[in-house]
Amino acid sequence: MGSTPQVRRKVTLSDIAAGCNVSRATVSLVLRGSPLVNKHTRARVEEELRRQGYVYNRAAANLRRRTSSSIALVLNDLANPFFAEFAAGVDEAVAGAGFVTLLGSTAESPAREEAVLGSLVEHGPGGIILSPAEGSDARKVLAAVGSHMPLLLFNRELDGSVPEIAHWDTLALDNQRGAQMATEHLIALGHKRIAFFGGHRDSSSCRQRREGYRQAMHAAGLRVESHWMVESAPTRLDAARQTAALFAGKTSPTAAVCYNDAVALGLMLGLYQHGRRPGHDFAITGFDDIAEAQVSMPPLTTLSTVPRERGKQAAALLMQRLQHPDTPVGHTIAPVKLVVRESSCPPPAA
Amino acid sequence: MGSTPQVRRKVTLSDIAAGCNVSRATVSLVLRGSPLVNKHTRARVEEELRRQGYVYNRAAANLRRRTSSSIALVLNDLANPFFAEFAAGVDEAVAGAGFVTLLGSTAESPAREEAVLGSLVEHGPGGIILSPAEGSDARKVLAAVGSHMPLLLFNRELDGSVPEIAHWDTLALDNQRGAQMATEHLIALGHKRIAFFGGHRDSSSCRQRREGYRQAMHAAGLRVESHWMVESAPTRLDAARQTAALFAGKTSPTAAVCYNDAVALGLMLGLYQHGRRPGHDFAITGFDDIAEAQVSMPPLTTLSTVPRERGKQAAALLMQRLQHPDTPVGHTIAPVKLVVRESSCPPPAA
DNA sequence: TGCTGCATTTGTAACGATCCAAATGGCCGG
DNA sequence: CCGGCCATTTGGATCGTTACAAATGCAGCA
């Protein structure tokens, strides 16, 4: 039935035009649903499009129209579930707007980031969503993307960023407020000796979370022992390894605000290995609310960031910028929500 | 220093040509590193490129050369860590070959899959890597991508696929052999009553894993009770919910081969809730070796699929196909490796 | 009949790159 | 001094689409 053995070359708009004796211009109008074309003509053309199996060449159209139909998404770590969810959200919104997503991942390497950005920019995305690699430099990024490319920075800041060159929008989580809420929650439960566990001191998100923690402690008039600030890679494995450091000093904490969920889960494991029972004799909070948080043992009290929503939001913000290139840059801070589960118990009776 | 306030229009090759009194053709040759150009000329042109902040327009070049510099990656569930790792692997290899990845995710909906494929195809990728949505139909996919688009199917089969129309390559995990290995491992430990837990009966990977399980059981002369075959959504949560079903009949199993790691971890949780201790009085194996498998409690015996490697492999296979479009289609089965950890214990002494 | 107005349709020049055949200019041998 | 050769450069057509101004045809009306 109507099988046309389409062999070599791709079908173009000229083929369609020739196939039903109209001009290329008319076919183009049909493709774009213009009301100018006669409805009988339109029908003939559409039939021919179907018959020949035409596929639109958006690259050619974009070239002529000087438009773009893609956005680039560059992530420091796609394999991380947080960013994977984020990416899914971005793609969902981007696709909803009729765009496609160009993906790039940098594996936390500023050098790769530069290369990836360079390569993606050549493909002419309308804008870029970037979650920078650790140590990524503002001037380098700017050089790679150019000063007129709409750019949305997610989740982290760039090193050496000064207001004069920063033409980009940002979307960040409310790290400080989140850590503050977690700390206040533990304080309300009766804890007095609370640690801040995990993360790299020099990452911007870690700095902000520590700051929130410190403020809450200070506001409650509680001391912070220096050995309660434990650094670790933001992974389960390294967190488990660093557990012992918490109990190295003479005054042991009874609770810990963790840098993120991965670290919190690692700490749980480490506690079990030290013979302690998280959720019974030690309270823990996380950050992110990853899928495992609700089924860990015990279920983890944490700050929900809803990464998929953040992805959609990031895409929406970038689309905004595409439509209004000349509005002043915006800095959005997404609220986070405290989700209380069993890992945050009161301190053991003194 | 040398800051040229580049305002509106993008810099094109003509601008460079004009800027140093050579023809566009010469600039083009320089861009592509042709040995034809005089090295003094090349230097002048390169200086001008830098000075004006030129960025290559790959879309225009692709149009003229009738080539492509992208591949499309369409996933049924990007938020799943297995696919996120896979995507990271694909992107790594694709970027290494100087291509970019066009991302699409379908949220397990065949309708969205069709739309996403249609949209991506218009952007002219050189080929497509597709992990189909559940229930995705072969003819529909074929209609969306056309019969000449290089296509690699990953992880699942398409419904209604018949050899006459299947021009695509495939890359699959060795599901059957993997489940067989897991089952044999449990049998070697002394288990006789072994269940197969989780997954959707009609997904191709679940069928294959069940088949491997059945073969191993049969080869060992062991019975399979019907209530030992428990279905669940492939998620932790639903798996935890279905746990009770395992112990509904009169003969309870002492071990379970799980559809995948998520299910296995859910089952662990369910067992704890039923007062059993996985790794002590009940043995469990998973499938995938996701990151959590090594830090769960107890650490999970599972089949390692190395999704990132699969991603690289998928990209490599597709690149192969791009270079040799006329070689016969290939069906690759990636081996899996049994990783023994503490979750697979011997049966409790009778 | 000639003119205007409307609904359609169309030719042609772009968009930014590449391909190709042909031009340029310098140098060498005869 | 000329022809030929080499190394280099170049104009113009082209990829598949869209913008735009202009053409077409037909109906209505004075």
C-alpha cells in the first residue's frame, strides 16, 4: 500500500514542489501553516509530503531565519541522580517549548568544560544552562560562550566572577536557609552538640550550608567545636570513611547536619560500623531528598530540592531570557523544604 | 587589552575574509587546517579569527557538506541511575568523536517517544541510540526515524518487530545468562527454594532474566513454586510492598533472585519490616550493580553491567554504523559479571 | 471596457559555510 | 624572453530553507 521505495537522497522541499507543480515558496508556506495558501492547494501539498516521506530540515531553516531551536545543557556530573533528575526536568520543559537539548557533561573538569562549551556553541544553541565544574573560572567560561549568549548558571558560582563581566542569570538552591532549618529542627528536638558533616570546604554550596548551620547555632547560643566540622568528598563512600573524625575530640556530637543525602547515608553506614544506631542514639539530616532518602534505614530527614522542578524552572528562566534578551540579569533562589523522617531523633536522655 | 566590543551580528567567515583581504575560500581552508594555504597567510587569518572572536557555524557547514555532527540519544527514563550512567558514557564517547549528543527522554510513553524522535530527526542527527519505552512499537519507530537512519536499539526490544523491517543494530545485556549465574550461585550455596522477585512479566528483559533463572533451577532439578514468581514495578518502593507475597504459600523460599538492584534493595527493606535479616536468614541477588549496591546493608550480591561502559559501547557501535552504512546489522550481547557480596548467604541450617 | 482590490502564488536573493574548476603569480629551464 | 609548472588563491554555484517584493488571475464595479 503506497510504499514508495525511497532510496538515496533526502527528500527536500523542492522535490515536493516539483511533485505537485507549485513553487518551493508555497510548500514552505504550507509547512509553516500559513493561512495564505488555498485550502485545496494545501491538501495537495500535504498529500505529497506524506507520499514522499518528507522530513523538515530545521538546520537549514534556522540558518535562513537566524534562529535556533536548541538549548545546551552542560553538567558537571550527569551520573549523579540529582543532576540526572535535573536534566530530565530541563529536557521535559525544553521539549515542551519545541526545542531540543544538546547535552554535554564535564566530569568536574574545568578543561573539559571549556572544550564542551566550545563544541556546543558551534552548533548554535539559543542559550546554555550550565552547572559548572568545581574550580571553573568565570573568564574562561565567558570566553567560551561569548558575551551575548544567553546563559543560566545553576547550582554553583564561578570562580573569579566579578559583577562587570557577569551577564548571566543564576538559579541556586537556598542552601543557607536549608541548612539553617535543619539545624533549628535538631535544636528544637533538644540537641546541643551538633556537627556539620561532609562536603568540600571550598565549594560554594558547602560554604553556604555551613553558614546556615553556623547562624542557627549562634542564634541558639550553642558552641561549635572545630572537630565537628568534618570535610569529605560528597559521596557515600568517603563519608563512611570520615565518620571516625566526628568522635575524635573529647565532646562528641549527638547529631549532624550533613552536606547532602549521599554523605548522610554514608554517615549512617559509618555509624553502624562504629556500633551506633542512627535515628536512635544519633540524629542525622541530609540535603536533596534523593529517592533513597525515604527508604533508607532509618528514613532520612532532609531538605527537599525537587531537582526535576528545578530543571523545569531553569529551562523556563532561560526561555524567558531568549524572549527578552535585554531585561536585567536575574538571580533566582529556589526554596527548599524540610522533610522530617525518622533519622532525626531527640538526643539520648542525658 | 585588545577588547573589541562585539555588538550585534555574529561574526562570519566573510567578516574575517574582509578583515584581512583574502577570499572566503581561503579562510575556510584555514579553518579546516588545509595544507594548501601559505603559512604566512594562515597566521594572518588566525590572528583575525581571534581578534574578531569568530565562532564556527557547524550547522551551515553541515548543510553544505551534507554531513552531520550529532547523534540523538533517546531514553525511556533518564532519571534512573542506570540510564543516567549510560547517558554519561554515550556522551563521553560521542564527544570524543567530535560529535554532540541530542538528548530526548520519553518517560516510558510510546506516544512521547514518537514525538521526541520526530523532533530530533528534524535536527539531522547522524544516527540514533534508542532505549525504547515499554510498549513501543516497531512500525511506529520506523515511521518516525525513516528506514535509512542509522539506529541502535539498547536494552529492550520493540513490539511487533519482524526481521523484514528491522534494519537496526542492537545492544543488549546478557540478561538470561546473568540470572542463570545468580541462580547457580545461590544453588551452590545450598539453597533449594529460590524465588524470582520483581519486574514486569511482559518486559523483554524480565522475560529473559526469568528464563535464565528457570533454566538454572531446572538444570539443578529444583522445583519452582508459582507463588515464588512475584511481579512488581521495578522500583524500591513497590518491591518493598510486594514482599509479603513471597511468604504467602506454604513453602517459603530461602533466597530470591531479584529482577534488579532497586527491587533487591526494596526487598531488603521489606524483609526487615517482616522481621527477617537479609544476608543472614535470607539470601538476595540483584542485577545492575548500581552505586548503592556496595554500600547497602548488607552489601548486595549482583550482576555488574557497567552502564557507563555500555554507553561508550553503544556510541562506538553507532559510529561504526555511520562509517559503514552497508554492513549487515549486528546484534551485540554485552556480558555481565557476578559480583559476590554479603547479601548472598547460605541457607539457615535446617 | 478598464480599473481596482483581493486572494494566491511565485521568482530571486539571502543565511554561512564548502566544493570545484579556473585564475594568479613567481620561478625555472631552454 | 617564453612556456610550463608549482604553490596558492579565488569566484561562483550550491546545500535546503525563508523573506520579500512582485506577479497572477479573477471578480466586482463604474
